Amino acid sequence: MAMEVTQVLLNAQSIDGAVRKNAEDSLKQFQEQNLPVFLVSLSGELANEEKPVETRKLAGLVLKNALDAKEQHRKFELVQRWLSLDGNAKSQIKACLLKTLTSLVSDARSTASQVIAKVAGIELPHKQWPELIGSLLSNVHQLPAQAKQATLETLGYLCEEVSPDVIDQDQVNKILTAVVQGMSSSEGNTDVRLAATRALYNALGFAQANFSNDMERDYIMRVVCEATLSPEVRIRQAAFECLVSISSTYYEKLAPYIQDIFNITAKAVREDEEPVALQAIEFWSSICDEEIDILEEYGGDFTGDSDIPCFYFIKQALPALVPMLLETLLKQEEDQDQDEGAWNIAMAGGTCLGLVARTVGDDIVPLVVPFIEENISKQDWRQREGATYAFGSILEGPSPEKLIPLVNVALTFMLSALTKDPNSHVKDTTAWTLGRIFEFLHGSVVDSPIISQANCQQIITVLLQSMKDTPNVAEKACGALYFLAQGYEEMGPSSPLTPFFQEIVQSLLTVTHREDAGESRLRTAAYETLNEVVRCSTDETAPLVLQLVPVIMMELHNTLEGQKLSSDEREKQSELQGLLCGCLQVIIQKLGASEPTKYVFMQYADQIMGLFLRVFACRSATVHEEAMLAIGALAYATGADFAKYMPEFYRYLEMGLQNFEEYQVCAVTVGVVGDISRALEEKIVPYCDSIMTQLLKNLSSNQLHRSVKPPIFSCFGDIALAVGEYFEKYLMWAMSALQSAAELSTHIAGDDELVEYTNSLRNGILEAYSGIFQGFKNSPKTQLLIPYAPHILQFLDGIYMEKDMDDVVMKTAIGVLGDLADTLGSHAGSMIQQSVSSKDFLNECLSSEDLMIKESAEWAKLAISRAISV
């Protein structure tokens, strides 16, 4: 049944492009003409010891890609295709795969392991291939070593592919036994022990029952801790990775082991190679994450410590943990500031120190201050930088009362270091630390301000001066200025930054034109800071913001001047256009917020819209996300006048709605349809048919990312509110889509991410209902909505009973109850009285501590009482 594919697979890796293309085409053709034979041939190639290693590896890869894909809908198709494949072919393929696990060629074994796991991921949930795990386990006790290694690797991949409920506990126990035995120090073969340790990492999610049993848990923990002492560095690293995973999955089971783990991690951090030391630090970062989550969830409202599942491991380890982390800060690399993705032991230690500060708060301060005082003025740059990094790391967590006295002492010193320190690393970290000071200890949240008239001028002078420094220092200085501006946002009509506004804006624009602004994200940081300075500015500087409009327009215009660009240049151009459109968006929102400035700004509206349309025209297939957002802001500012831009703009709007690939662009465009509906009101009617058709199409597609669905529902509400009773022609379709989504979103049991998504879905559905009811209010066609009311009330009952809605959903939900009563009047009264939970829900919202919920509930109560008394 198989065919010879060796030559084609060799050709597919040829350096000659034409030969390669030809081979790829024949593979594609073969696959389309006879899939079973194609897949059997590939598995035969992979299993054949006579064949060259590169064709075996590629055969396995092509086989794996025939079983799995990144896109959900494509993955689903491939799964269905495999399940419906001829049984005989499937048996042949599986036999070849299992045989390959004993191959002498490690690449072939490893590829076969991955493919077996993919097949298992498809078949085991359908109760197929029940003998697989048994036959793998019998292999583990076989020699030769390479077969044992490949089998353990396969078990690891298998645990990654299938969910724990697919494998029964008896088999789980056997898998764990095999894996843990393979890890033990008595295993003489390093490759076997490494494969077993990596397999355990993937199998930990299956071990719930085993971790609940003291003896089994002790055994697993002992073996993992022993493996951290293996002579082979890769085994030590993999063992620490297991500990990191255990720290989050089985946090509540760690108490008996934590002292030993501290000793092991401390030794690794001080003495081991970097990859191992990094994982050892990661263990403590992970424990911090767990304790921060627990303490946040239980807030300040627990009385005794007994009823809160926090073991305070970090608090207990503090006296030993903090000195260990402080030592790591002195192990910097020479050029870590230049390298975007740098990650080393000093950075990991500082990150962990920051998490420790968030976990224990004030208690960390006395442990770190002596280190700062001792090192901040030393001759060696590493000590100065380490001390500054330590200070910056502990600024989030401890109370302002504890930190502000320190900051008041440090500020002058740091401003001087930022201009005068001879070392670029020290300046980089100093600017970052200033940014953290302004982020956490400056602004309306803090009682005693750290910035006064006296030092404000000095701070700004130093930051603007630093923007001329190397790109990495300049980028951090922009960041510090960003938080400085943000802190003055709610300071009333006058801002201390006003006298410096012109100078700040000019300096930031100068930064964007630096030759090296492409390095260290500098240009992006400068625009982000400019946007924040504009957003937080006061009326005093409005004339200066107006002067900025033609400047940014000119910059955007210059990016459009037609020259032939390479693809690399085009990407840079597109990025710059994005930054400029983002800047204009903030300016439009700022100037549009008050009537006098809006009036003056309107003289630019036509030209700005013209520029945005030209930005769209630069791209053939995709719509520019930032330009789309800026147009939303423009529509909001221009109101009904925006209608004149619609004929030319509409096709780009449609392109955005059809862009399933870049789903963020699609979601942004849906939001802009909402902005435009609010701006145009009934003037959007001529475009409604095609917009609603496209939105309904998007909802029914299984290719569109789920995160776009909630905004589509909200958008229904915006459109209905804009066009009123004209929405009648879409009512049946919209209501049916809302109804099926509502049913999906009530009975949800899942992880936090799913609950969060469900709440955003519910909120979108409720916003749609709210817009539709308000849109039809006072219209003779209100009675069209009556048949839908029982379902909506049932939906509200459903989400009330589930008890997992967040505050946003609660506010929208009680609002919908009010809208229903308000629009339908007496028709709704009796239905609301009969509904299961409306009364309880209303009372719960009336006594809410959230003012927004309370306000909505009081309005709803009024509307309901009117509806009932009619």
C-alpha cells in the first residue's frame, strides 16, 4: 500500500528553489489524490532504518502536520479527517510509529514520539487505541536504553496532548510509576533520566490523586529533589522546572518540603550554571505569584488567619531569601541593556525581589535598605547598579508611609546619578527607578507629595537632558516622564507641568527624529509619552495642543509620499503611521472634549480624515488598526457631520469587518462601527443593511476568534439605539443570535479565563438588549419586543443563579431589567413579578457598595414600579 517517497522528500530540502517547489507540489498532489497511501508511505519512511535521517525526520514532520494545526477550525478538520481514515491504514501507521521508538537514530525516535502523542490526542478521547498506554509501559522495562528514553519522551508528549480526564487513574498511576522510576538516581543512563524528568513535568497535571496521598507525594518530591543534584546540568534544570510547576499546581501541599527546597534552591542560585539558577529563582517567584493571588482574593476581610489558605512561605523565608536575591543583583551582564530579550540571573533576581515586595509589603524594606546604603556610592558600577535596581524593585508593595521618607532622601541623589554617573547601565536603571517612583508614589493616591515646586523644575530638566542619552537610557527617561505626567492627571485646573509643556513636547518630538530612535523601542516610547502628556494636560495648554495638530499631520503626510519601499521599510513605515495615528487619536479626544477647542479643531477635520484614508490606501489587503481607532475618535468628535466621510470610508470599514485573520483589527473595527452609530444616529441607515449582514455573518463563522463576539453584540445595541424602530428589519436575526449566545453563556463551569470571557459575552449580549429596548422606546412598534421578554428574563434569572457575574455585568444586567420595564410598561410588569429572581436581584443591587450598580438599580426600581402600577 505504500509508495517510495525518499527522493521527493530529499528534493523538498534542496537548496535549489525550483527543485524544492516541484517536490512540495508533488507531495501536495499525492496527499490530495490518495491520503491513506500518502500517510502510510510517510510512516514507512520514518520507520525504515535504511533511509537517510533527513528524509525520515521530514516524513515525520509532514505526518505530524497532517494531524494538527494552529488555527482551531483547521485543527478540527484534520481531526475529523483522521477519524474517518481507513482503519487498516491507521493500524499500519501506528505500527510503524511504535516500531520507530526503538530506532538507533535519535531524530527519528523523537519525531515518532511527537506523532504518537498527536494521534493519541485525537483517538484516546474517542475511546480508540486503548492498548497504546499498555504497550508503551511494557517498553519502559525493555532495554536497549534508547527505546526506554523514546518511550518516556512519548509518555511526556502524550500527557501534554490529552486532558487528565481521558486517562483513568489506574493508568495514570502506572505512567507516574514508570516516569518516577526513570528519574531516580539508580537509573544509570543520562538520556533516560532526562527524558523521565521532562515527562514528569508534563504529567504533573495528572497527579492530583497522587499528590493527595502522603506516601506517594513524599516519594515524588524526594525523587525530584534528588534530580536537582544530578551531575548532568540538563537534568538539574528539568528537575527545577518540575519544582516550579509543583509550586503553582500543588502550593497547598508544599509545607513539609519548603525548608529542604529553600536549601536546594539557595545552593543552585549561588553555585550552579545560569539555566539551573534561573529556574531556582523562578520557584520563589512562582510561590510569590500564588501568595499574591491568595491574599488579593481574600482581601482585608478575613478575621483569623486560619480560614485563609495562605502558608506565608515568603514571609517565613524572608531573612534568608532576601539576602540570596540581593547577591544575584551583582551578577549583571555587560550589555544587557542593549539586548531586548535579555534575561539573566540579575534580572531574574530583581524580578523576584519585586514579587517578594508585593507579597510581604513593609517587611522587606529594612532587609533591603542596608544593601542600598552600602553599595549605592561604590567605585564598581555593578554595586551602584545593583543597589539602584534593588531600590526600584521594592517600590510596589510596601506602604507609601514606609517608602516616601526613603524616596525623599534618594531623589536628589538619583537625579544627579542620571546626569553624572559614568556608566550607562547605572543611568538606565536609575531612570527606570525614577519611573517606578513616579508610578507608585506620585499623584492623587499619595497624601504627602514627593514632588514640590522646588524640585519639579530639576526633575524635568534632568529627564529632558537624559532623552539625549543612549537609546536605552533615553527610553527609560521617556517612561519616567510618562508616569510623572500621569500623576498630575487629576490635579485640578492647573498642572505643575504647564510652564514646561512646550519644552517637553519639543524634546519628545526631537527624540522621535533621532537617527537611532529605532533602537530600544525609543521612538515608540517617545510617542507614548507625548500622548500621555497631551492626555493629562489642562485647559491652560489647549492652545499648544492645537498647535501640535498641523505638526503631527505633516509628519503623517511625509510617511505617505510615494516612494517604492522594500518590505522591511514598509513595515517600519506602517509602524510609524500607527504611532502618528495613535497620537492624533489622543489629540482629537483631548480637543473634542470641550466645545471651544472642538470648534477650532474642526477646521482640520477634513484634512485629517483625508490623511487617514490615504493611510488605508497604502495597504492592499489589511486595514490599519491605529488609523481605524483614530477615525472612531474623529467620528465621536464630529458627530452627525461625519456622514460626509462615509461614502469614501465605508469600504475600509467593511474590509476591517471581514478581517478574520487579524482578529484584533476586526474587533477594533466593530468598536468603530459603534462609535460611528452613536455619531451619525439615523444617518447611518443607508449603511445598516451591509453592516448588519456582515456582523451576523461574523457571528456564525467558526473561523473568527471568540473575543470578537462580545463587541459585535454591543454593536447591535449601538446600531439599534442609533436607528430606532428602523431596526425592525434586523430584529428577528439579531434576537435569534442573541438568544443562542445567551443560552451558551449561562451554564459555564471552567477556569478563570473562561469565566472572564463568559462575563464579557454576557455583557455584550446585555448591552445589545439594552440598546434595542431603548431604541424602540416610545415607538408604535414596541409590541414587537414583547415575545422576546420572557427569554430575556429567563437569561437574567440564569446569570443571577450562577452567582459568578462581575460588577460590570451586574450593572448592565440590572439596567436591562429597567429598560425592559421602561419600554414595555404594563406588558412587562406582570412578567417581572412572575420571574424567579428579579426581586432578589434588584434588592442585591440596591444594597451594593458599587455606586454605579446602586444608581442603575434605583432607576430600574422606579421603572419597574411604574410598569407594575399601570
